[in-house]
Amino acid sequence: MQPVYLDHAASSPLRPEARAAVLPFLEGEYGNPSSRHPLGARAAEAIARARETLAQALLVEPRQVTFTSGGTEAANLAVLGLARATRARGRHVLVGATEHSCVRACAAELAREGFEVELVPLDAHGEVDLAAFAARVRPDTALLAQMLVNNETGVIAPLARMAKLARARAASVRIAVDAVQAFGKLDCALCELGADALFLSAHKLGGPKGAGALALAPGVSCTPVLHGGGQEHGLRPGTENVAAIVGFGVAARLAQQQRPQWMTHVRRLRARLLERLTGLPGVRVVESASGAQEPGILALMLPGAPAEVRVHHLAQRGVFVSAGAACQSHARELSPALRAIGLDDESIRCLLRLSVNLSTTLEDIERAAQALLEVSRELERAAS
Amino acid sequence: MSFESVSGAPEAVLVRYGELMLKGANRLDFENTLARNVRLALEPIVPVRLQREHARLLVFPQGRMEAVLQRLQQVFGISSVSPVWGAPCESEAIVECARRVLEDALLAIAPGETRRFRVLSRRADKRFPLGSMELDRLVAARIVQASHPLRIDLDRPELVLGIEVRENRAWLYARREAGPGGLPVGTLGRALCLVSGGIDSPVAAWMAMKRGCEVVFVTFHSPPYIGENAVHKVMDLVRVLGRWQRSARLYVVPFAPVQEALCDAGAESYRTILYRRMMQRIATHIAGLERAGALVTGESLGQVASQTMENLACIEQAAGLPVLRPLICFDKQETIALASRIGTYELSSVQTPDCCSLFLPRHPVLRGSIATCEEIEARLDVDQLVRAALANTQPHNLGHTARLRKVST
């Protein structure tokens, strides 16, 4: 029996259309996009098409889209590049309290370079406290880095309002948005979010691993992090990963087209799963109190056994989920983002993350619910 | 799906158009064209719903408010746009709605700052029981509180809360963005613009669009003397200009054979004028194919040797259609400022050679005579050169959809 894969927030399987588009560039289409002969020109043309797709979805000009090796590199370019480019106008940086580790690590790097880094304040529900946030913005605030959809809980940040508040208080502030979990689910047009920069990862939306993108709003300057041969308008030198970029373009086009269906389908899946789990003792869902919730990510607190034990038990039954964010598991420390939203260590240890996409069926949800109930009973028996 | 719309975002964009009102019997035609242009301009962003009101257009942007506002500022014929909140035509509901509008506007005001403020209402529906000024006073009295950073100032307001009371609904706004003005593209027919990679001709094309012309483009290219990148540059310029109208069509005319023939004919000092006369002839033919009623050029009096009054007369004499020269009395700096605003300056300022820089005369004639031009041309088979150039002309559709062509024919 096929496993039930409920870890799409970690990585989503390659879409067949993306796979088909990628293959020629792993075979006969091996030209370097910088070469002037037809092989090179075709590679360059393929990248240009992917760039147009992303530009169209994000409502920017194609030349404002820069391809990178993935979400982490795009985040580095956005956070470090924007802050360094605005250094003269301010040294204060605000970073979302629940950012992905790559953004937090970049903020730490900025602190070493002499920037003053503070966190975006949260309210009692673990969501952005707009009034406290507004008070924390200063005239010398150079950068706000905030994720749109949290990767561990699916909570959506009120970005457009944050951007308005920030700009009224810091004229030269740059706003960098992590849209890695948001693309294909919410509208990621930069102008609607009030973003100066926004970054994405291909493999979260059914593209191949090894491609990401940074989009900049008009007139926003960004200092490159890598130095080399001038590719990607000089912002990201190095020969382009043509195959991955082509797959990214196709996946992004489909994700954008399927956005309405995605929302309807995934809401139904979430409702069904929650309905089936009401019988679990002590179960609690970590989600937005105000309804600003991306429904495809479900953070379940199941007291009793550590989440990691549950992950292994579920895997034995063919149900694949995460204990917190998959990228966090290397660190072996508890998620600072979950701490920031007010969870104690015990709660964080027993937090499971289930994430779905359009290909997940109600039957998958049924099997997952069944497995969760069985594992809970089993762990309870073992404990007593 | 925008989750922020739950928190009371504006529901529509109110589009105002100015000059169309003056056009009497043609108004319906103008309004139809504007509505169609708006729909086409917004198509790549979001499929919008339009609602026609008396002298207004309402656009429902389905969550993409900022993008729609920005795009509408590139649609000629629009004088201004405002994001609007709707309320039933009833004073209590209007006050309630005004609170929401203000809440949004206040987000952009830093603590400690104040704004001079007033309410300004208009009643299109005279059945509404309160007069405009009464409504102004009522709303202002109910929403402005001591804690607000707003100070009533009727004469010099910085923040205006507008209310338009219409038949079925009142529309409220606090933000008003200027549109590009002008007339809807297409209402004044079609023109063919002779475009190079330079700064001037794209601006000239834009100005013709602004006055209601749909502009088709022609460029002259001289391979193998000039590289393909020169054509790509013109294509990029045409794409940028295409956003201001509903199409982006470019004819690329191979011009080297004409230039070689003119060089062989001698009379070096007349070369540039003669190139231009040939361009007018070829363009006139293409204009015929496109049913364009005029040619547009970026010429400006005295800017270069070929643009003296006498030389312009020599050039124009070869054209079979009226030649519109929107920049004729512009200084270079004025043109550059406009090019920056349109978005063509950055592209135009990349240096690439163009066909006019080939075989340049060392001492170009400043006061050319038509008789001399005709005398030199008599040594050539002008018609044959024109026919050959037309036979090898390549049309390109650079618009984003094939539908554009259908609409314009």
C-alpha cells in the first residue's frame, strides 16, 4: 500500500508536468544559458519563460526575478542584501518572531555586522501584535523580515497592515517576505503585500529541489551575497541550474492556477481530520485565533509521548508526518518559533505537523486519522 | 484568497474620467472603449467585474487592489482612481463605513503627526434626504474624535474623506491617485510610429496614445551592418509602450539595401534626409496595411541637423499621410523626464548603434531643398527599393495575448 504522505510543507512531490519539462534539460539541452549558440539560446529562453511565469504570479517585471539555488539562498540574498544596501539609512532590523531558521541565522549575521536586531512582538495568542509592532518600528528601521505563512503552524501574518504601519514610521524601511509556504495558497503579489522583496522555494510547490527565487519590487536595490560572472543581472552569479529552474517555472504556473481549488479542497481535508480526531484525549490544535490560518498545515499537540516517537509509530503504519518543522530536526533544540508563540517545552516536544496538498485525498485523511487514533491507544497502553 | 479582506478592505475601485464628458454624442463610444481598455489592461492581473455608473466606472478587483490601482494609472482616459468602500444609502450606515475607511487611512499616519482633514460628499442621487454639506458635517462630527490626529480644515485638507451617494449605494474613499489623463486609446483611430532605439520616438508614440491613438510601430534595421541586439532593444521598448494601450505590433524593415543604393547615388551631404524620405515612403505603405491615419515621429525642431525647418519639410514631402510630431517643441530634458516616467528611458539609454548611424555624412546639409532631393532620387528606382523593403518586412506581435489583435481589427 502507498504511504500516506502528510509532509508537504517539508517537500512536495515533483509534479509530472514539471518532470516532463525538466527531462530535456538533463539530456540533449545541455547548453550554458550564457552561450550565444542555439543550445545556449534555448537554455536562456527556457529560463526566461520560467522567469515570466513567476513575474506574472508575483506581479513584478521579469527582470526583477532572480533565481537562486533554493529558499535558503534566496532568504540570505533578501535579508542580507536588502539590509546591506540600506545600511546608510538605518541600522535597526525587525525580524518576525517565528521566522524560519535561515532568516534567523541571517539576522544573527546582521547583528554581528553591527545592526541592531529586534523581534516582531506577538500577542497572547502568538500572533503579531500590531500596536506593539508599530511602537517598535523606529525612523532608522532599515529592514523588516516577516514570513507570510508560518511553516510550523500555518498562521498567516497580517503583512499588508504591517507594511503600512512600518512605512508610516520608517520612510526607508525595506520589507522582505518569506513566502515559501504561502505561494500557491495565498496571493503573493508583492504590491498587495506591501513587500520590497519576496522569496520562494521550488520544491514546496511541486518543483524540483535546488531552485528558489527572489523577487524585488521596482527600484529596490539589493547587494549580492555571491560574487562571480554577472548572471541573474549580477545578483546571483554562477551558471544557472537550468533544469531545476524550468521545473520551478512549470510547478509555479500550476500552483498559481490551482490556487482556488487548493483552498476549497484543503479546507475540506482539514475539517474532516479535525472532526475525526475529536475523540483523542487531550488533543489541541495550534492555530490562529483570528482565523488567519493557512488550512494545509495542521499543528497538533498530542500530550503523552514525544512527537518523535509518534512520528516513528505512524511511519510504521505508512503515515508520514513531521515532528515540528522538518528543517528544524538537525538542530536538536526546540523550535524558537514555537517558544515565541508561547508554547512551553513540554508542548513543543509533543507537537506534530501534518501538511497536505491538492493531491491528498479524503481517504488519505481517513487512514491518517485511523493511524493517529491507533498509535495514541498503543502509546497509552504502553505507558499504563 | 486574501485573508485580510475579512478585516474590512475596500471592495472596489472608483474610476473617474475627465475629458470624455465634453464629447457629447460620442460619449457612449468613448465610455465603451474605456471600459474595454480597462478590462484588457487588467486581464493579466485578475479577471475583474466592471460596473458602469453615470460618468464613473466601478472595478471590483477581487483582492488585487494595489495591482489594479497601479495598472489603471496606465490607462489613458482615466483622470483619477480611488479604492472605495460601499455602504447602503443611509446616514447611519455611511457613518459606520466612514469609520472603517478612516481606520485604514490612519494606519499610514505616524504617532504624533496630524493631518488637516475634511469630509467632501457629492450626491448623484438627489433623493438622499441630506444635502451634501449636511452630510459632510454629520459624518465629520461623528467620526472625528479628540484622540484622532485629524484637524478639520475645509480649505487646505491633506486628507479628504470622499462620499459619493449614488442610486443604490454610497461609495466612500480617503485616497485618490491621479490617472494619466488623455483619451481612451483607440477613440482617435490608429497611427504608425517610426521608432528607433533612441529616447525620443518612444515618448512621441506615448503622447500619441495619450491623445487616443492606437499606435502601431515600424523600425528600420540594417543587417549585417547592425547587430540583432538593436532590434531586440526596439522590441523591448515596444513591449513597454504596449502596456499603455491594448496592443504591441512592430514591423521590422530591412533598410541596408536602401542605404547602399543612396550611398551609390552620391550627394553625401543629403544622405540623412534621403534615408528619412525613404522611411516615410515605406511607413506610408505599412500605414495603409494597418489602416493608420497618420505617421508619428520623435522629431524635435533643431535637435539634430536633419531636424531644421527646411529639412523637416524635405522629409515630410515624401510622406503620404499627416506626420504628427508630438515632441516638436520639446527640449531634450523635457523628453528625458517624460521617458523616465513612461519607463522607456532606462532601455533607451543603453547604447546600441542604429541604422541612421551608418555611412553618416561628414557635413550634413542644414537647409535642404526638395528639388535637390528629387533630383538625386531620379537617379534611383525609388519604387523598386520601397517594394523590396516591404517584401522583406517582418511583422511581430509583441502583446501578451493573441486576442489583442482581434480586438483592434
